[in-house]
Amino acid sequence: MSEFSESYHLRSEQQGDAIEILRSVQCNGYVYRPSNGWVTFLAEGSTFEPDERIVAAAVHPLLHYVYAEDYGWGFTLYNHGAVVSRYHCNWGDDELHVDDSEYSRANLQQVVPSVQLEVLDDVEQWLHPHDIDELLTAEPAKLFAHAVGLVHYNWLSYDYIERDSANSPEVTWVAGA
């Protein structure tokens, strides 16, 4: 089985901030306790694209993280609804497609001052892989998550957690509607 992870990460120390976003956009979801300055949350109906309602409702910096093992990975970091850094790499057709036109290390460092610069250096060396095998070996998606301090990102999506929530006492279910 291939991994299909999609999650939101709010730059906050308050779980209630993410709960408020889900309620304000009337979306069911799951919210983790804060860790490393991030509150991870999962929204029902995710489509591997950022939900513009969630982006607009976020008053703190918001990271949308995607990793689809067989197809690609990427992230979009927002601050007050505006993209401050974005990167996507897709490989579903045996050809690599990279979009780093909005990637900004400076903006990333400004919004996430705790970013581990040495690990980010490692990520950046893999932003333009030569082939899919090289990319899968290097695992830049996981390096990126580590660099910015994400704890919850691996094998993580609304569908996964909904299926396994009885085994996850660390999450809070939120009824958005």
C-alpha cells in the first residue's frame, strides 16, 4: 500500500486555534496537540490541494503538506492567506515535474524561525532530483518535515485517522457543522 498523506500545520501553541478554523469553515476534522510550535490538523474532504476556506480563516502561519508516495510531494506555506513559500514535485508519469517558482528560503526562515538550517540545506540539494530513484532514496519530503519541525506528517490524512482514530488518543475530533 502506498502512502497518501495530507495535513495542515498551524504555527501556534494553542490547539484551540486549529479547532476554531475548522469550526469557522464548518469542516469536520482532527486536531493534534501542539508540538514544536505546530498544531497539526486534518480536514474532511481533502483533495491534495489547499482548501481556500481554511487558508483564508488562518490568522497564524499555515503549512499545507502533501506526500503521495507514488505521485509526488509538496508544501505551501501561507501567512495571512498569502503564499510565502511553495514547492511541488510530481512523478506519476515516470517523468519528474518540479515547480519551485514560489519557493523562498528567506520567507520560510522568516515565518518558521526555528527551521533547522542544516537540514534545510539537505532538502534544497534534492529540490531538483535527476531521476525518480534518486528522489525516492533521498526522501526530501521527510527531510523537509524534519527541517521545519513537524512531528505529525507521516502516513497522515483525514481518511487514515478516521479509520484509526480509536487507536489515536492524541487527537481531538472536531465537528465543524
